[in-house]
Amino acid sequence: MKTNYQFPMINDQTVPVTRRPAHLLWSLAIGHWLFLSGFASAADSTNLPPCCRKALTNAPYSDKSLFQLDSTWTSDVGREVKLGVFRGRAQVVGLFFTHCEYACPIIVHDMQRIQAALPESLRDRVDFLLVSFDTERDTPAVLADYRKTHQLGTDHWTLLTGKPDDVRELAALLGINYQKDARGQFAHSNVITILNAEGEVIRQQVGLNTGPEESSKALEKALKAKAP
């Protein structure tokens, strides 16, 4: 039942206010909170990197797919994932470490050049994955700072760290060699790997400051082949 009461005088006028039952006020408050929470969650999900999104398919992997590896990785946003989460989207993969003094910033730049070289209509169908050699220093927080410093957007870029044996296994499958020196630096192969949406290697770009055209063409071909 509604009852009216007199609110204190404001600007010399009395404002009648309707009092509502307490249980109705609680219901309205909870509903408003749930609405805002849902809105925030939806907004946050659009700002998460590819590793935090749902895999696009659960079909069996091919015997050439890197996505079938059982290793668990930690992203710069703290999410633990398996590589299978990237299935359904082509990947441009680079192995690196954040304290690298020379080659790694060039590798990242070369990956950005591949991204820029893609036809605009295909850019939303390709993601970029950086996996660190340095399992001791490259914590999720360090990777997050690296993302910010190098302006690697969350829409298509994922940064991962993992266990030493898992990094070594992935590197071996990609044909990448690396070795840590006394200063904590890593001597390593300079390779960018292109995976199709099933996690199969379709091209490797070897060296630094390599033009992005051939990698862009390989991605374009793979994406067109997958299109219905």
C-alpha cells in the first residue's frame, strides 16, 4: 500500500514523495545492480585478449595441429589457457622475451607490419600470439607492461608465459632454438610462424626486418580457403 509523506522544504516548496514498500525498493536496487553488472561484464569481455574468448569449435584436431598440445599457459591478464582456445582463428606466432636488447622488438614490429598489411576485410580474423622464453622474469604483470609499452591492443594480441619444459616443447615444434646466457639474455632463432585456424603451420618468416607481403598473402589464402 502506498502512503504519502512530506519531504523537507526545498526552495520554499513542499515536495510530496511516494513511499514504496521496502521489499519493492530492494527488488529495484538488486535489479539495477544486476543490470549494471551484466553491462560491465559485457563491456569487459570486449576488452579481453583472444586467449580469454571461447574457442570456436570442439571438433577433433588434425595430427599437424599445435592446438592439441596439453600444456597450460598464463596470459598477461592472469588467465590460464591451453592453446586450443585459439582454434577457429589464424594466428601469427612469435617467441620472444621482454628484456631482449635487440631482436625481439624487431620481431614484434615485423608482426605489426603483417597485421597492417592484411586486407582490412580480413584483419578481424587474424590474431597475434607472443610466447616468452623467459619463464622466470616474464610474469603476467611484466607481460602486461610490455603490452602497454608496445601498444599491443587486446582485440587481437595475446601474451603468454609458461613452464620451461612447455616453452621448450613449443619452440622445438616450431623449429626455434634458444639458449640463456650468463647475463639472462637469450640467443634465439628469429622466426615468425603463421598458423591457419586449425593450428597448422602454413608459413614461417625467418629473419628480421622481412617484408610482410608473403606472410600476408599466406594468411589471405588460408582465410579464403576456410570461407564457406
